[in-house]
Amino acid sequence: MEKWLEWARRIQAISQAGLHFSKDVFDRERYEELQQLSSEIIANYSEQSAETVKGTLVAQKGYPTPKLDVRGVVFQDGKLLLVKEKMDNRWSLPGGFCEVGLSASENAVKEIKEESGYDVVPKKLLAVLDSDKHTDKPQMFHYYKIFLQCDIVGGGAQESVETSEIGFFGETELPPLSLRRNTEAQIRLLFEYLRNPEKQSVFD
């Protein structure tokens, strides 16, 4: 991870925690100044304006923790289910942020249905990966990515408000990937479970 992003995230975490716990008006002003500094650092090294970044950071409330992203892993005839994201016209495993009130597996079932049209049943936890250790693309927030293998039990390919195409791809025929959502190395890892169903879950 880029050093500037590591510093900016740490400054943001300190400011967010301080704003959550502090009651002193002068301390809060200092934490708000740290938040502004963090947004300026991120904006300086990214394509976003300081105002946009600050708006995103200000919206983060409570004690800062990594965000959880659940991805559904569905194989059919030796190929992996991917959906084409309208946001960047690239392909990803169906999934997204965990929603409050739903378990990880419930989130996977919901996201797969919404983004691909398929009804699935979760079968196995394949991996829990720290996004900072498994991507070359800097992201504003720290994520844990949960990969759950699921079996199709019904439904059919159907586009959604988020996706424009649905397809199954072999390991040697991967389309352009949405790298903020999943990397080629992560996809290769998932195919290892297709070849070796006894492979143990991977973490970190």
C-alpha cells in the first residue's frame, strides 16, 4: 500500500475516533482539522476533489473499523459466474458491502440474486482477505473481503440496476476485471477450490 494512503487513513481513523468519543469543543476542532488534512492528502494523490473526499469521510461515524465486502463464488460446468458492473463496464463476482441485519451468507444470497438473477445456497467459506494485502489498486477505506462458495438452486441470468451482463468464464478466458472489487490473483485462487474441493480456507 502507498505510504501516503496509509498515513491518510491513520489520520482519518484518529480523527473519526476522536470525534466519536470527545465532548470537548476544542478537541473536536482539532479532530476536524485532522479530518480536513486527511481529505486533502487523499485528494492530492487521487482524481477526487478535497470537498468530495471530505464529504465521504465526514459521513463515517462511530469507531473506525475495516469495512466488510462479501463476494459470491458460483461455479457451473467448470466456469465462474461474473457480472458486468455498469459503474465501470468491467466484470466482478456478484457481491457488495455487508448490510446490517444480514449474515455474511445471507448477504451473498441476496447480492447474487439481485445482480445475476440466480438463486443460490451457500456451501463453504473459501477466503477472508485483507484488501490491502491483495490488491495493487489503492482504495480510500480498508476492506476485508469474504468469498463464499454457493450452489445454484434456481433462477436464471437476469440483468439488474447495477449489472449489464451475466456470464460464466473459464480460468483462461477471464474478461476485463473490476479491480476494486476483485483481482485476477483472487480469481485464480478461487479456481484452486474448483480443482481441489478439500483445500482449506485462506485468511489474511
